Amino acid sequence: MIKVNLLPKFILERRKRGAFAIFISLCAGLAILICVFLLLPLRAELAPVARELHSVKKLSEEYQSKFRNLKRDELKEKEAQLKSYLEALLDLTNYQPSWSLILYEVSKGLPEGVWLTEITKPIADEILTIQGNSLDRTRGVIEFMENLNKASLFKDVSFSNMSKKMVGEVEVTEFKLICKLQEAHPGKESG
């Protein structure tokens, strides 16, 4: 059988366009439905993330306002103050000999028959007090004083007190020396 179409061409083209428009609208509707069904479960997961993002933004704004409120002059002033503290600490460590160096020099200068009972040094003072005993009467004490005077760490070593006492059946000379400490040189490691 032969089909004959008696409709004009523009009507046939309209029909084709109408079918195409229906097809496009059905595809778009289906795509929208798919997107809605896929995005609904994500919405529940995105809500807490959105709240957290909001709180982070608030914190960020708060810290930015605090940061803006800091004045550069205050920061520079604090930096200068910290630098002066650091320099003071470095001066203390560079100009004060360490105890290990002091004890080394004292032990190096001890002659035979002389032993120490006490070494003291006030924190702010440069004076060292050394107390001890000598079996060799004043000769051992004088030799010890000479050895300390030769050491570069001490100056003005002098007697403060000297007496005799008995230790068991042996007579010993008890002494007390006072000496000033030399300043360590800047850049020289003092411990």
C-alpha cells in the first residue's frame, strides 16, 4: 500500500518539531529528577559542613580584627625589649666565668698537702672565698696563693684568716683566702 500525505510541508515540519520538543522536555525532566534524587542525600551531609564553614569564617573575621588592632609600634617595642633581655643574658654568660672553669683553676693550683673545705661566691659579687687546710703550715698556703695569682682567672688573692688546729694528732693550718675574679672576655667561651 502506498501512503500519500496530503498535508502541506510546513505542517509536517511542525509535527517533527513538536515531537522533538517533547523528547527534549522529557529528557530534561528526567535529568532534573536524577539530579534531585542524587543531591538530596548530599544535602544532609553538606549541612554540617556548611555550619562548620560558617563558624570558621566567624573565627577568621574575629582573628583578623584582632590582628588589625595590634600596632606595629607595640610589636617593635616588645621586640626591642626582648633583644635587650637577650643581650643582658649574653653579657652575664660572657663576662662571668663558669663554675667548671673556676673549680678547674683552683684544683690545678692546689699543692700537695693542701685540701679545701669550702668555696663560696655570692651571685652578684666577683669575689671568691676559699677555705681549706694545709699540712705544710703556711708554706702550702703561700704556694697555693702564688698558683692562684698565676692563673689568668684570679686577681688580688689575699689572706682573710689563718689559724692552727689539731686534726687527730696532726697540727694543720686552717686558712681562708679571698680573691677577685677576672672578667671573661666577650666572645670567649666561659662555659
